[in-house]
Amino acid sequence: MEMISQRNSPMVKMLRTESDNYMEGLPRCLLQEIFQKLDVESLCRAASVSRTLNSPASQALASLSVLDFSGFSPDARILEHVLCDNNIVRNLTLDCRRLNDSSIRVFAKGHLHELVLLKCSHFTSWIFTAIGENCPRLRTLKLEMIHRTIQEPHRMYKERFAEILKGCLHLETLSVKVRDIDGYCINFGSLAHLLPETIRVLQLRSTYEEHMKQLIHHPISSRLVSLSLAVDVITDELIYQITHNLSLLVKLDLEDKPSYNPQSHSDLSNHGLQSLASCTHLTDLSIVRRRENVSATFRMVNDFGIFLLIEGCKNLESVKLGGFSRVTDAGFASILLSCKWLRKFEVINAFFLSDLAFHDLGNTICSLVDVRLPSCSLLTSEAAQSIALCKNLEMLDLGGCKSVADQGLESLSSLTRLTTLYLSGTDITDSGLRALGCGSSPIESLSLRNCKRVTDRGLAFLLVEGGIIAKTLSALDLGFMPGISDKTIFTIIEASVPITDLCIRNCFYVTDASIEALTSDNGAGKRKKPLRRLDLCNCSGLTSNCFKLLGRNCFTGLRWLGAGSTRLSKRDTVVTRASLIICFSGCEMGCGDDCTDLMET
């Protein structure tokens, strides 16, 4: 393919002239009323269509006090056009993948109260200084970025971060996620004395336990009501510091990724959990040990530790536990039966969690809305049937529960509020999808990834004409399913399913015919919404010809394309839309600044 620039081509100029002539006949008040109902992205697109639309679109953008660019990545030119006349914006959210230090002057304004900067992969630490100097009224700051040691030393990074705390004296919420390519972590503990007295919510990712103990011990931290930390290792000593100094704590979120198996004297134990019982205001609790570096778990915690914790924390509304390898059904059931206001229950990689933990749900007033049990291999369809007694359930994740089969789906299909269902790696078949498709669940997001026994026929059952799911489904994951072919894509189109996110990675029997059908006038006309994210990673049945559609006026709504291990080459890619990101790294859908091989076009 060849790189084509259509922005200033004669054809585009002619179309814009015709568009201007047509739009000039529309009443001004009608345009303004229409634009008041559009989101930020739609307004930006409308402004570029014609000169006639540019003015009312710009006026609409200038009147917004809340601007959210998290759905697409603006470049500096677009951002400057949007913000140049807007002096009233208070809340600004940016996807910063296309921005760098030269863009900071555009958005770092003194009238901002909330600033959320996502996926900052091209900024240096100068952004800290700029925010501290130019945004004195900030109440909320959330920042995700990468620190590249090659570009600047650690000392400068820390010193410039301190400028935020010195300049933003009214911060109530501070969330900082910094990923360092060399493993360096900012010593937030040494900056504790600079925290503003207004701080109430603190979220710090990628830091050291020793640094956090120093920060928590500082008197200013005693005002915190919400604390979220990602540290190297969670220890009893860290928990003691939290319980002794943060008496007002309502939400506690702790996560670690140890690079070694912690010794018993330097790890979380039953004693640490017992001390959390003194946090009587606690409603949200999350303690997770990730197993990315080593297969470490909380070996010093068993059912007794959970009993001691729940004895003092019966008002918990949300519980998330990961890496508790010695806790059994008795410990998990005590949470479900003792916390009568429990709305969210999540357990990850529990070796001894089985159906027994859920047997008594029918005898309690179950308030559960969100249940996530990924990779709990002992669970079967009986657990799904028990969970189905929670009639207010909206989200259920049974991914990796290999023994969950069709009987479970038959029970879940009666849930009238269930909008999200993850069944990846389960033992369901086409018959189970038939029951789900004929049920009452208005599912919007469904994952069937790695469900080896599901075929094209099952998807036809799921999207049966007149069924609820065919009208509500917007995100569908069909990755690693050998029984899926072009027939499923044709079914989606014929059923007019409003899919916006579609994953068909590693589906070897999907061919160019599917892509052509998704982009054809007939297929696009039948689909109610345009595709926004499409994952084609390792679809070996696709040829380079199908990717030529990207250079035409097809997939106009597409924002992210996964093309890793396909016949699409970086050298011959043609895309003329600045909002489309093509990822060749095999990342999961919607990858961000963690992508090591991200192509932006």
C-alpha cells in the first residue's frame, strides 16, 4: 500500500464545498441544538467536515465545563483547537498517546479542578513542574506515565514531582501510576511532608513497602479515607502502620508483585489481617498478590485469618482477594454470610474455593451485584446455579473455571440485570448458548474466549432472532475458538447486533470474506453501531488484500486494530485517519502505554 494524504486533495475540497453549500441552508439554532447533544469526539469530527459546521461546533466545545478525551487520542493540533476558546473547562480527561511536552502549555490551565492524564508515554518529568506552576486550583490529579531513565536522572524526576505538591495546595485526590523501564520507584515517603492538608484519596502504583511505611506514618496521612498502593511486598508491618495511623479509612486497596518468595517473618499473616478488624469504617477491601514474577502466595494466611478479619469488618460492601492459596470454602463463605451489605465479591486463583462456599446463598438476603471468580478451577455449574439466586447480579466472571458447563448457563439466563458475562475457558457448548440466547439477560459484554466446544452454530443460537442479547450485545470476545469461522461474522451482521468491540484473535478459519462483510454497505447498514475496536491478531486466514480496506472510506469509526502476527506489514500500511491506532505486538484489545511496539498512524 501507499501512504495517501486525503486532507487537501481536490476531491476532498470539492466535497467540503458541496457540504458547505448544503449546511448553509440549515437554521443556526437547529445546528446549535444538535451540537449540544453530541460528545467531544463527535464535535471534533463535525468541526472538520465543513467551514459551516466548524463555527457552531467550536462554540459548543467552548461551552463545555467537562471534556473527556479518553475515548480517542487527540494530537496537539486538535487539542489546541478545542481548548483555545474554552476558559470554563473544569474537568479534563486526556488520552495522551499522541501528546508530548510541547502540548503541556495547551492543557495545563489555571481554571482546571480535575485533570486526568492517561497513557503518557512521551512526556518527560517537566510535566510535573508545569502542572505545579499552572494548575493551582486542582482538586483531582490522576497521572499514568513511563519514566525513561536514559532521558533524565532519578533525582530530577523526584525533584520535579515535588513541584506538584508544592503548587497544588488544594489536592483532594492524587493518583500516580509511574512505570519505570529500569525498575526505579519514586520515594513518595520522603515527600510526605509536602502532601497538602486537603488530601483525602491517595493512589500510588509501583513503589516500595519501606517508602509507604514512611509516608503512612506522617500525620497528614491520617486524614486519608481511601488508600491504594502497589508495592513490592505486602507485610504485617505495612498493615500495622495502616491500621494504627489511618483511622478514617473507608477504602483500602493493596497489591504486590514480589520478585522472590517472602520469608514467613516478612510476609502477610493472620496477625496482619486481624489488625484490619480495627478499621471499623472500612467498606471496600482489596488485597491481591500477583504471580507475574514468581508463583508466590500468602502462605501465612488461612481461614482463621479471614474469620478474624470479618469479625470486625462486617460492613464490607466490596471484597477482592488474590493469592490466598490456603484459604478454603469456610473462609470465603464467612465473607458471603457475614457481610450482609456485600455488593462485590472477587476471588482470584483460589486453589480451594469450590461450590460449597456458595451453597447457602439462597438462605440469605443476597445483595451481590458483581461476582468475579477467575481461574478458580474447582468451581462447577453448581456454583453458577447458586450465584444465579442473586437476582440483582449485573456482572459475573467465571473465566478459567473449566468445570462450568451448560447447566450453569441455563440458570444464569434468567437474570434480568446481567449485562457482563465472562465464560472464557469454560466447558460450555452450543446448547448452553441456546439457553442463554433464549433467556432474559440483557448482556452487553460477553467473553467466550478459548471455549473449544462452541461452534458457529452456537453463536447462531445465541443471536437468535427476537432474542434480547442480539439487541444488547456490544462487546464480544471469540478469541482462540477453533469452531468459529466466517459464518459467525455473517450471523452477527444478519442479526444486526450492535457490536462495537470484536475480538477474533487466533480464529484461523476467519477469512477476508468476514472483513469485507463488516465493511460492505450491506453489513455496515445493518449494524446499528460502527466497530470501534477490532482484534485480528494471529488470524492466519486473512491476506494482505483485506487490509487495503483501511485505506478507503471503511471502518470509519475504528479506533484500535490488533494486527499482530498477520500479513499486514508496517511498511505497507495505509491509514488516513489520525484517530486509528494499529498494534502489532499482540497486546490485548485497547492497549495503551504498556505496548512496546505501538504503531500510531
